Amino acid sequence: MKILRENLVLNPSKGRCIFCTVPDRKRRTSLYLVMLLIGLFWGTLVVQGVSLRANCKKLAAQQTELQQKKKELKKEKKQIQEKKDYMETDEYIEDLAREKFGLVYNNEIIFKAKE
């Protein structure tokens, strides 16, 4: 045995300190446990990443669908507004009176087809 410093003595067969408190087997087991935990951590990250990516694609498709629906609703709103504006005019009232009640101006001639 060699004396390196005052209290450290090397075991010539293994080249390790005699006073080391953790044997090789425990060190290896600890290393394996740490590696296993790191592996589990990375595995969890990968699974969560794949799940998030799938959810993101689903939400993107839903967003596209909602944007299309929004465009359609804007067109419908514009049509309704145009119809509302038309219904507030005298022309609409005149057309309605002609269609529903058969009213005409005094100087107009009505032609009816024979049945």
C-alpha cells in the first residue's frame, strides 16, 4: 500500500481509496437509477410533445373552420343589412303593395292572362 497523503491509502489491487464509503456496486446502481430517471424524464417529454403537436394540429384545423364560418356570417350579415336598408325605402313598400294587395297607380293598365 502506498501512502498518498496523511490519511489516504491506496489499495494496490483496485487503485481506489480504502476509506471510500460507497462501494462500486452501489455506485453503479445509483448511476443506473439516475440514468433511468433521466430516460423516464425524456420519454415523458417526448410523449407530451407528440400529444401537444397533435392537439395543436387539431386546434389549427378548428381555427381554419371557424375563420371560414366567420366569413360566411359576415356575408350573411351584409345581405341582411342590405335587405333591411331596402325594406326602409319607398320602393319596397310600393313593390309590396303591388305584390300582396294588387295595388296600381291610376294611370297604369293591368293585363291578366286567361286561365
